[in-house]
Amino acid sequence: MTKEETVKLISSEGFEFVIDKKAAMVSQLLRNMLSSPGSFTETADGVVNFPDISTTILEKICQYFYWSLQFSSGKETEFHIEPELTLELMMAANYLDT
Amino acid sequence: MGGVCSRKRGNQVNEEGVRVGVNRRYCKNGSSKWLLGTPFFRTTSGCQPEGVSCPTLMELCIHKICQDIDKYISFSVLPRDISQQIFDELVRSHCLNDVSLEAFRECALEDICLGDYPGVNDSWIDAISSQGSSLLSVDLSGSDVTDSGLALLKSCSNLQALAFNYCDHISESGLRHLSGLANLSSLSFKRSDAVTADSMRAFSSLVNLHELDLERCSGIHGGFAHLKGLKKLKTLNIRYCKCITDSDMEALSEFTNLRELQVSCSSITDAGVAYLKGLQNLILLNLEGCQLSASCLDSISALVALSYLNLSRCGLSDHGFDKLSGLQNLKVLNLAFNNITDACLIHLKGLSNLETLNLDSCRIGDDGLANLAGLLLLKNLELSDTEVRSTGLRFLSGLLNLESINLSFTLVTDSGLKKLSGLSSLKSLNLDARQITDVGLAALTSLTGLSHLDLFGAQITDSGTQYLRCFKNLQSLEICGGGLTDAGVKNIKDLTSLTLLNLSQNCSLTDKTLELLSGLTALVSLNVSNSRITNGGLQHLKPLKNMRSLTLESCKVTATEIRKLQSTALPNLVSFRPE
């Protein structure tokens, strides 16, 4: 996997998630960032910082990205959400437009 | 059997439907619901995944919350638009109650649409009013809210829209709590005894009111005298207020900004209509069911901005219709159920902007239709129960914009139908008449855009059904003339766009028919009453997951078996017969 095909998402605690660019594009916000060359420094580096999103939530979001890709390709499984995460997850989902 | 055979239902003009195109809503979220009354068919999907489209994370979270709503104590940490989405979904899925509502306290919600929601009473209002100045619209129609509940809303000073339709526990003195809500632009109190000539004083300070709905209020005669200051009023609905008389129209003559006025089924006469002459901005006037005569047409002729006029069931004769020829902006004209003849239609000849004309049950014949030949923008033409024959249809063959024609209970025969074959915009065709047969249907195969075809009483046989294959876009189809067998249904089984299918009164249909129809998964309503269908055939309906209404009266089918089907396979079935 070459560097161009992945992006690095960094949580508020500094934890790094390296995921496929294709998965990150599930988020409308990241899609805009990654597909408009020159407009965001993130595009060049392939690194996006989320100072407001905790590691737990960011991990869940990365899981969702991959779940969504599977769902769209016909594998319709259930996506589990822990009740204690819902509110925080929603705020992140709202921000990421996903 | 009852409903199976009654045909004339739903022919009344729906004012709301007609007003599509007049821009009405100013509020943001889903407040239009209360304008439509109680929708029989609720939209289902919501945040449920539908088809292959993947649910968003937001939708998944909202769905999850609705499942375990009692685990949440407060949503106030969430941004307002997110809590609004949760709230709306809880309402839609009927998971909200007075306890879960507490979690929304001080969430700065903008819209609280609880019209016809079960169980709403005063105990809900405190949490609702805690939204404070954020709250823009509230619909508590059909609730048990009383005056004290109403009082709590006083603090929501930015309210723009309020609806308390059918709220029987609000009294006259409760209305005074509204008088401070000066930002109100829309207010609705359908069928309310609280609104009286006296209590309407409370509305006099609502100077930003654009829209007032007092439909079916029985005590409002004389009340408009208090509302003279409401110069911005644009829309007024006082349909079915028998108490409204000519003197009320005199008071209304001051509302010169009025765009839409609905006074149907009130007690006004020609003299009342005369007071309206000065309402030069009026675009919509609905006088259906008022007892009027020729002289009212003279008054109406002054309203040159009118684009919508409903004069059905007004007891009018041909006299006076020459006055209407000046209303060049008219797009919709409803003259149904009047004593008018071909002589009246001469005066409609020049109304070249007409898009909808309703002549249901008028004494119109072929000669009259000649006057319509030049109305090239005509989209909808209602000629049900008239004396129109086949020869008259030639006048319609040039109306290429026609999308809907109703020729039910006319004298039109098969031989005339080829005159319609070039009307390629046609989407809806009603040929519910006994003398129409397979031969007539054969002449219409070029109408491939048809989405609604009504052949209820026509004598269609199995051989005629082959022509239905041309109508691939059909969404509704009725063939109830008695001539169909299972063999004919074979030609219907591939019309996969069908949502409504009525094959009742075809006594030879068997369980085989249900088997053939099992692929029509879009079906929402199915009627095969008066046939040989048995309990054994019901299993074939299992794939029809969208089914909401199933009618199998006078068959060998029991309610118990339908209920079983409902609980195991048809979750959306809300209405069935036998029950």
C-alpha cells in the first residue's frame, strides 16, 4: 500500500489512525479535503488532525467508514454502537458530515 | 362491500392540492404537515436503511437512541440541529412520551410538531416551553392541552407558527395568552369553540400574522371587526364556518393584502361577495357550496389577479358568465355541480392561461367542448357525469399539454377514444363507463406515459388486457367490470410500477391471481373483492411488503388469516377487509 492511498487521522490525544483513502472518503468533509488539491495542507500531507475528537470516538468512526464500504458493496451487517458513545459520536459525525 | 363500489369519493377539489405552486412555507423544518390534515399514508422510510443506500453514521446513531430512549437523561449537550433530528425521529416512530420528552428540556429546539400525536396534554408543555426563544413553531393539534398549557407558551416570544386544531379543551379565555406573541405569522385553530367573536380580540395585537386558519369554527361571526390592524394577513381559511355571513365579508374588505381566501360552505350570498371587490391582490378565492347567483360573477370580475377560482356547487346557471372572460390570469377554474350548459363555455374560450377546468356533473355536451379547443395550456380536464359523447373528443385532440382527463359516466364510446391517442402528455385517464370495451382500450396503446388508468365499470375482458402491456409506467389501475379471469391477470403481473390495483367484482378470479401478482412488490393497495380467492391464496401476498391496504370482501377469506399474514409478513398493512 503506497502512501498516496492512505491517510492519517490524528485524535485529540495524538493517537494516529492510518486508513485507506477510499474509506476516509465516506466522510463528506474528508472527501472535500482530499479531493480539492491545493486548498488544504491536509491534501498534500495526507494527515488530518482532529483536536476535538477523542481516540475512542475516532476509532469508532474509522470502523464505520469500513462498515459503510462493505454495506455499499452488498454486505449488509449491523453496525454496533455502544449507548455511552452515541452523543459524542453524533457530534463527530455531524462535523465529519457522515 | 360498501366502499368497494362507491365511486364518487375523492372527486371534490382539494384546495391544498391545487395551491401547490403558491409558495407558502417560511419556517424551516417539517411544519407543512398540519396543512395537509392527517395524512393517511405516512412516509415510512425515515432513517431506516432503504434499498442499497447506506445509512449515515448520524442516522445509525439516531436510530440507536430511539431504541434505548429511556437511557438518556438529557440531550442539551448536543447542538440544536442534532437534538432536533432526534426529536423528529422519536415523533415519527411514535417513541416519544412525556418521560422521554424531559431529555429535550432546554435543547433550543425550533420545531415541535406533535399534531395528532397520542397522549399530549398539559404535562408536556413545560418541557416544550423550556425551548424558550429558540422555539419557532409548535403544532399541538388534536391534543388535550388546556388554557393552562397554553399559558406556558407565553414565554416563547419568537414563535412564528402555532397550530391548535381540534383541541377541545382550550376555552375562550385561554386565547388571551397568545396576545403577546407578536412574531406569530401563522396561526391555526381549526374546529375550535374557543375562537369566538369576543375571544378573537386576543388576535388583534398579532400584527405580523400572515396566515390564519379558522376552518370549522362555529362562533366567529362578527370577530373580524377586531382584526382590522392585521394588515399583513395574506391567507385566510374560514371554510365550513356556517356562521360566516355577508357582514363578515364587509369586515374582510379591509384586508387588502389578502392573497388567498377560502369561504366555502359558509352562509355568504352575492351581497357578501360584492364586499370583496377591492381585494385586488387576491389570487385564490374558494366559494364552493355558497348559494350564489349571476350577480356574484360581476363582483368576481373585478378581482383581476385571481388565478384560482372555485365556484363548484354554488347553484349557478349560464347567466353572468360573460363577466369572467376578463380574468386572464385564471389557471384553475372549478365550476362543478352547477346548472351550466354549453352556453356558459363560450365565455371561457378566451381564458388562455387555464390549466385546470372542472365541469363535473354540469350539463355540458359536445358543442360546448368546441370552446375548449383553444385552451392550449390545459393540463387537467374533468368531464365526469356530463353529456359529452365521442364526437366531442375531437376538440380535445389538439390539447397536447393535457395530463389528466376524466370521462367517467359520460356517453363516450370506443369509437371516440382514438381522438385521445395523440395526447402524449397524458398521465391520468378515467374511462369508468360501461360502454367502453377492449376495442376502446386498443386505440390508446400510444399513451405510454399513463400512470393512472381507471376502467372501473368498463367491459374489459382477458383479451383486452394485452393492451395494458403498453402502459409500463402504470401506478394505479382499476378494472372491475366483471370480465377478467386469471388469464387476463397474466398481462398485469409485469406492471411493476403499480402501487394501487383494484380488480374487484371479477368473480372468476382465483388464488392463481394472487400468485400472479406476487411480483408486484410496489403495491400499496390491493382490492380483489367478490372473487373466488380463498385463505389458501393469501400466502402469495407475503412478498408485498409495502402493502398498506388489502380488501378481499365477499371472498372465501377470513379476518383471522389476514391478521396472521399481517403479523408474519406484512408489517405495513394498516387497513384490511374483512376485519
